[in-house]
Amino acid sequence: MILGAKDYFLITLLNEQRNKEETEQNIGALNLNLKGESFVLICVGFQNKSKAFKDVYEQIYGIFSGLLNGETFISGNRIFLIVSDDEARISKNLNHLLTLIFEHLEK
């Protein structure tokens, strides 16, 4: 699988130590929605990456993007959500987001 610049940067952001200036430049250059003061990382793992995996990703993205600011990406059999929002919005919406994701995955 060939990664786009956005996905590659987000994966390395999780796995590598980066200086703040370089990170902010990449966020701006890639036009990423990671401008919040607080961050939360959510990982949804799957045993198998089936044909329906992309549909699940798009549905989770739809749920996520309606509640909080941030980015989503796929790495292996996992969907990652990086929430980047202000603390009050995260406190208000994070539990609801997780509940919606779990309800959706149970279907």
C-alpha cells in the first residue's frame, strides 16, 4: 500500500519524536485539522481487514467529523482518530463519540 503525504505524516507523528516547529509547518503544509489546544488519540483495531473495512472507516469518519475537530487515518488493520480540539468540546463530546463508534461497530 502506498501512503499519501497526509497519512505518512500522521503515522510518523505517532511514532517519532518531532520538534514543534517542524510539526506545525507540516500541519500547515498538509492543511490538517490539528489546531486544537488538546489532543486525544483513539485507535479502533480489527482482526481482519475485510472489503467492508473502508466502509467502516468512512462511517467512523462521518461520526467523528460531526462532533470534534481532528484527523483520521488507517494504518494496517487499525483506524486512528486524532482529536484536536479545545478541552471543553472534548470533554463534552468524547464520551458520546466513543459510544457512537462502539454502537456502530456492534452492528
